[in-house]
Amino acid sequence: MNAKKAEKISKALADPNRLLILKEIKKQKDCMYCVYLNDIVDLAQPSIAHHLKILTDTELILSEKEGRNVKYSLNNQVLDDYITFLESLKK
């Protein structure tokens, strides 16, 4: 992972609402439908959509359209790469 991508991911993770979304996706066996996020995250739907866009743009989550619903899942590979990048800073 290059420094620019790590910077984008760091900025995405700096928001508590985005961290909450990631935690909720993780709780649901790494997969959650968008409609359930409205019940969990205390934000208006456009705000939730904004946060989801940032998370998908950084590839922290993956989206998959299923009919009228969108299913979100964690991208564990990107998370692992990001953690490896951060660990490389300690060396």
C-alpha cells in the first residue's frame, strides 16, 4: 500500500460515524444491508449515504446490489494491507 492510499483510509477512519458503520458491518458477520443502517446509525439517510460513499471509495467496504437493496461487506484485504502499512512505520 502506498502512502497516499493510507492517508485516504486514515481520513476515512477519523470519523466516529464511519467507525460505527464498520463496527456494525463486522457485527453482522461482515455483511449488512443499507436499510438496516438507518435503524442503527442516528443520522439522516443522506448522511449515511455520504459516509458509505467515502468507505466504498477507499475500498474499506464493498457494495453489492441485490435487487432494490445494497449489501455492504468489509474488505478484509484492504484492512490487512492498511494494518501492515502502519506496522511498517514502527520498524
